[in-house]
Amino acid sequence: MIEIIKDDITNLKVDAIVNAANKSLLGGGGVDGAIHRKAGKELYNYCLKLNGCSTGEAVITPGFNLNAKYIIHTVAPIWYYNEENREELLKKCYVNSLELALKNNVKTIAFPCLGMGVYKVPTDIGCSIAINTCFKYKDKFDKIYLVCFKDLEFNYYKEYLKGLID
């Protein structure tokens, strides 16, 4: 089952939350910064040993001080760099995160709006990729949360999912 919610992803009690990380995995702004602040210094120290992550790929860490057991870090494409395969890379973020979650027996997972902040993924494109990709995995998880921070994204996601189900 997929559920769209408007919340702070760092507060959720789920098996795994997905981090909209940068390539260094060492924290940044937005969701990434919030996750690192709440998870604590242990996350930073753990990520130092991982040597980063490529765009579209995903890695898993413990949740440390979060309510989630795991954090799955994935790196969205920076939209304004005009990468030829940016939509495919964004889809890979979801697929690789979901596959990594399955390998780690995750039953509940929460995604932020990947790339829709400073990486400038357009809301309509990001929303359709998120929902269409997660929809293919909905029977493999107890719950997939798509967590929106802004009203614009929340309303767009709700309408898009409603159109898919109707």
C-alpha cells in the first residue's frame, strides 16, 4: 500500500527512511541535513567510511538516533545540469532504494520528494516517477510512504495517486 503524507520524515517510525543525499553522503541542506542532524554524529562518522555514492545508486546505514532502523541514502540527478538520462537516473534512485530495502527485510519505507529541492527536479516529473515506480513495488511492502514537506508537492502527489487508482 502507498500512502501520501505531509510530515517531517525524520519523525516517522518506519523500518527505513530514504535520504535525498548528496554524492559525499556527509550531509547537506534540506532533507539530507535534517536527517544528519537528527541521526547524530554517528551517521556522519559511518558515512565517512562509505566513500560516497553515485547518482541513481543507493547505500544503507543504521538509523542511529532516528525512529527508523535504517537510512537508505540515494543521490538524485541535478536537473539543471541537463543530464541526458536524468529521468532514468531518478527512477533508479527509487528502484535501487526499494531493492536495497527488500534485501534488508524492510517492510515499511518512507521516501521524501527526491531531488525536488535544490536539485530542481520538476514536481510533475518527480511525482510521476516516484508514484509509478513505487506502485510496482506496493505488494512487496506493508507500507510505502511518500512524504511531502510542502503543500504543493502533497497536493500534486495526492491527485496523481488518485488518478492512478481511479
